[in-house]
Amino acid sequence: AVDGRVALDQVELFDERYASAEADFHLHWWDMDAGDHGYDLRVPSVTLRKGSGAIVGSLTVSPGAKLKGQLVASAIPLSSIDALGIYSRQWDGVVGGVARLGGTLGAFEVTANVDVSPLRQGRTQMPASHLRVHFEPVAPPAPVGRTRCGHGISPPFDLARHRRDESDGFIRVSGDLWDGQIQVDDLRITRQRSKVVSGGLTLASLDLGAIAATIPGWADDGLGPTGHLSGKLTLGHFPLDRPSEARAELTLGAMHVAAEGFRVELASPSAKVTLAGGELTSHGLAWSVETPLGQRGLFDLDARIGRGQQLDATLALRETSLGTLAPLLPGVERAEGTVRARLTAQGPLNAPSYTGSLEIHDGRVFLERFDSPIDSLELAVALDNSGFSIERGSARIGGGTLRLSGTAPLAGTRLGRVSLGLRARDVALPLGDGIRVTVDSDLEAVHDPGRADSGHGALPRVTGTIDVVSAEYRRPMSVTADLAALTARGKKTNVDAYDPTRDSVELDVLVRSKNSMRVENDLVEGELRIDSAGLRISGSDQRYGAVGAVQIVPGGRVRLR
């Protein structure tokens, strides 16, 4: 018999590290041939220190390697638990509980009630948790013989079985996390080096904002998303070190996420995401997206990530009223018609290729400061490996027709030189009562984001020709003056300062006239004609000038009264 005390530093036990261990013991080994089946061991006190907490208790081992004992854990820092990995270090909290030991040394059983305090991460706090843990062993190997005292002799260490990494049983977990936000439904973890998890988790309004708080940069500045998730995660077979071989299914019941004024909400209850055969696949996912201004759209998502990290995903905007997008378009008061869109990504997950389309049908757009709307708008924009292109673009305005064309190459996710063409025919410009102008035009707008990033050619540039088909000015004119007003000194003129940073477009447009422009009212009756070389308008949308000649056609009259 031996009585003693042991004190150890830096102890590792069941894959957990402890700062120190202390124990008093009494050992009576009366049948050494029986190995661990042939002694009595009493440990009246044992202490394992971990972080600022400790595990204390007592245990006995009786003949036949029968184990019995009790352990109490108190104030174990969550950040010190090795089994939780790096994730546990994101939260401040402590773990405590009571465990009962049973079974045998070769097939021990543990039944524990574990309590986790409320967790804190920056400004975020999660409620307390309670779990029930049970170590369920496999049947121990049969004795290979008997000693003279009649005790069984354990078989020798099986190196081949060790190398096969066969499971010694299960760790079964149930209970709830964070006051029921996650309900653990008999989760099973195999006891082996390459652990396999199976079982289920029920999610009940899981706080996604708190989960996102563990992402660096979002925890303390309030910039992270908020939202909740409900559903059920079923793990059929999930090897922790070989996730590509896992079988799992997530059934979504409800979900919403809000960030920076946007809100995304699940629009298809019972949608699923499955993992099987090395492929992650979504089934029936639909999302409602709301912008900060209140516009809504419904999106369908079909996605698959296969072996070799190959992506095949399609995001489609269901047919939506064009009016919902009007507040997002500058210069648009309101709009009618329908819009739908589709984006497909295929190829390697880190560098997929994109295809897609955007279509507008039966559009009617009302612009600010324009009396006439754009009618019969039909637009089809395609995206392929070369970039964006307008396959179809037509509309009517002011009794005339518009044709839109354009391209924008795409290199990866970087947009190249954007070129848009506008061809107008017989368009009556809405310039107000008494003014009628009909024009044809062939204009091109070019913008190169690459040059804009470098500070050169930062503004879009509009070039081309405008041909005035007909023009009439019939507004009344009046000329009034007296000698006192003509001889008086003029008042100081206030001129608004020009701020070039507020320019939005550069202009270089040639205006030509196919016919004379007529002026007819109670003061003037005559015709004006632009020189055959045209009138060139250049500058910006804030400051522009005209170079050219305008001739007064002989034969006109001025009426003075």
C-alpha cells in the first residue's frame, strides 16, 4: 500500500490543458498480474487549475477497474477551454458544473450538468446556457485470462486499433444555448482523434448580430448587422477534420438581417441548404430585399458549390414594378412598367465568370423638369465574359423615337471604358409654351473609370451632333426703356462663383440646322439660320459656351410701337 500526494505543472488530460494538478491518494495494489483490475485506489481530493477557475473532487477505483467519483467545476474561463478553439476567445464568460464518474477505467462514463454564464463581447451580451453531457463508452474488451486471484487480465495495448482510430464511444450533448436560442437535440461526438459529429440543433430566433460581433472591427463600433435566424440544422455525419465528406441539412424557418439601412428577409419558409457528397446546395431560397428608401424586390437564389470549390449560382430578381426603383434613379420623378434581372456566377469560387441580363418592359419614365414622359421603354442589357452590352434599347418621347446602344467591358470585377450611344429622331423638345423645337441627334457618352481613378478624364464626356429639324418661337416679346433708365448708372452685378468640382459631364456637341428657325410674335417676325459649319457647344453642364455663326435671313420685320 502506498499513501502519497502528487503535484504537477502543465498537465494535459482528455485533450485539455491545465496549469497545475494536485491530488492526495491511497493505493493498495494486491494483484499486480491483473493490472488495473487488481488494485484499490482512493483519491479523497483532487484539484485541477485552469485559468482563474478550478475543478475539485474525489474518486475511487475498486477491483475490476470500477470507477466512481464526483467533480465540481467553478469559474472556468470560457477562453481557456481548448475544445472550443479560437471562437471561445471572443467572449468573456465562465463555465461551471457538476460531473459524476462511473463505468471502468477502460470504458468510463461521465454524466455532467454544465452551466455557462452570460457572455459578453464588447457591447454585445448573450444569455446564459445549460447543457447536459454524457460520456457513453463502447463495451470494454473481454479479459484474455484470469489471475490466480481470479481477476480478469486486460488485453495488451492494441497498436493496430490505435492506428485505425476507432471510436471509444460517444459524447452526447443536449440542452440549450443562450436561453434557448440554440436547442441541442442529442448531439453526438465520437471519442477518437478524428471526431465525427451527428445530431440536431434547433435555432429559435438566434441573434445574428451577436454572432457577427465576433468579427474584428464590428464588435465595438456598432457597424455590424442585426437580425435573427430560426430553423433546424441536422448533422447526419460531420467529420470535423474532413468537412468535404460531411452530410448535413439546414432547414430555414425564418431569417432577417439589417445593415446600413438595408433589410434582407427570408421569403420562402422551409427552404433548405444541404451538404452531401462534397457539394453545398441551396433549395428554394427566396429573399425579400428592402432598401433604405423603402423599395422592395424579391430575389431567388439557386447555388451549388461542388468539389474543387466550383461555383454554380444564379440570383434572379422576380418581375418588379419599375416604380419601386424610381427613387434610386437621379432625375426621375416616377416610373411605370416592369423590370427583371438575373446574374449567374460559374467557375472557381475565388474567380468565377459572370453572365446575366436586365430587362425593362412597357416602361414609362417621368423626368424632373420635363413635361413629356419617356414612353414605350424597352431595354435589354446582357452580361457575358466580355462585359456589358445593350442588346435592345428603344423608347418614344415628344412624338419621336429613341434608340440606345452601348458597351462596357469587364475585367474580373473592374469596369472598363463605358460607351453609350443615343440616336433620336423627330423628337419634340418640351421647352414650354410658345416654343416648338424638333431635333434629330446622334450622341455618344464615354466614361473610363480607370482614367477617373488616376485623376485624368474623370467626368463622362458627351460628343456628337444635334440637328434641328424645325424650330418656332412664338412667345411674346417686349422692349421698354426710358431715358432716365438708359443714362442711369447700373447696379453692381453679383456673379455666382463657379465650382468645377460640381461638374458632372463634359460637353462637345455640334448643333446644326436643317431648316431655318422661325421667330414670330408681336415684336419680331423673321427667320434664323445656323451657319453650315454648325454651332459647337463645349464646356460642362455648369459652364459652357458656343462657337459659330447664326444668320438672320433677310426679309424679316421688327414692329416698334
